[in-house]
Amino acid sequence: MDFMNVWTIAQKELRDALRNRWFVLFTVAFAGLALALSALSQPNGSQLRLASYSRTAASLINLVLLFVPLISLTLGTSGLASDRETGALAYLLAQPVNHTEVLLGKYFGTAIALLASLTLGFGVAGVALMFQNQASDPFSYMLTVLFACLLALALLSVGFLIAVVVRKTSTAVTGGLFAWLMLVFVGDLGLMGATIVTQMPIQTVFWIATINPLQMFKMSAILNIQANLEVLGPVGMYATEQFGLSLLPMMIAGLVLWIIVPLGLALVIFSNRSPLTLKRRPV
């Protein structure tokens, strides 16, 4: 594998992402919402002040859980599938590059753009806090940014896997939106409902929850702000008592696995595809 080919393709994907109007809109919206969440009203309501780093990080957790999976899955599914439909992918593979270089180049280019967007959003709020002398706990804030980046890369890998398996752009994007709904809503509310109906043991609920990368991020972010998961109820208390200090490394390792495994599967499937099957089908 030639890493220069990977980097060249990554640069092209980065330029395409930066020209994407939806991506620019997401970046501006995320930065604006992050800044808005860092501003809290004074008790008298007459002026605004900025919260501490830890409090801002806590406010951003739900924002990350809603927006980051959506944009990651959308970018992951649309780019590769769109190039396959237009014939650009077959043209690219006709050059002196292999399947692995193409997929990794596209992934790294999209990942750089996505991480830059998240860093900008968090950075705007962080700089504002710093200038307002509210930088009481910047380390926990930076760790929250790191966890959000890991979640973004994990869902981007899932998006690429969907795009490799599904051929049409519309179907791939629909699959990404369905995965987002499953992870954000069904994975949370559905688990709560199933727990109430089936009376599942606490340990079973915990292990099922940890399958979801969004829940891994939530647990990591909460543990970063406070030393336990009591806010998550009996499941959080069980996790804290059973695993203690090893719980946070477990969650981080789980997010890393969610980055590696779907991307690895996408590489295997994509590498075994014939270039002829990647050409645009006649209408």
C-alpha cells in the first residue's frame, strides 16, 4: 500500500467535504449551539455569563449524542455511494491505486473534515470561556472533545460499511438515517421499555447498553465529569461498583473497537469487489 496515494485521495475528499454546503451548515450550527449552551442566564435574567468547562461539557453531551451520529453517518454513507453511482469510483480505481488505498483515503479525508468541524465547535465555546475567566477545569472539557471525536470516527466507520454493502446513494443514506434512529432513539428508549417489560437483570441491561457506541460515549463523558454513574440510576451504580476505575478505559476501548471493526469489514468487502461491479449502471 502506498501511503502517498492514500494521502492524495484524502486531500481530495477533504476539499470536497469543505465545499459541501450541508457540512458547512452543520459546522456553523454546531459551533453556534456549543457557544449558546455555554452561556447561562444570571438569576436576575438581566445578563449572560459563561459556565465553567465542566458544566459546559455536561451540557454538550446531549448535543453530541444527537448531532454527531447524524452527520457522521450521513457523510460516511453518501460520499462513497455517490462516487459509485456517478462512475467516479470506477474511474479512480482505473488509476494506479488499489481498493484499500481508495477506501482509506476517502475515510481519512472525511474524518479530518469531521474532526475539524467538531474541534471548531468545541473550540469556539472553550475560547469564549477562557476569555471570561471561567477556565476552571479545561482538562475535563478537552477529554469530552476527545470522546466526541472517537464517537464521530466510530459512526463514520459504520457509515462507510453501509455504503460498501449498499450500492445506491439513496438506499445508503436511508440506511444511515435508519441506523441513526436505531442508535439514538430505539437504542435508548427501546432498551428502557424492554427492561420494564421483561424485568431484565441490571447486569444484562448494562452489557446490552454497552453495545451501543452512543451509550459508551455517554458513560465516558459522565465519568469524565464525575467519578461515578449514579445519574444513570441502578445500571450506573452497578457499573461503578463492579468495574470502578477500569470502567472508563473499557468504554474508550469499546469506542476504538467501533472504529476499527466496521472499517475493517468495509475494507474486506470493498477489496473483494471487482472494479466492473463498481461502475455506474445504465439508467
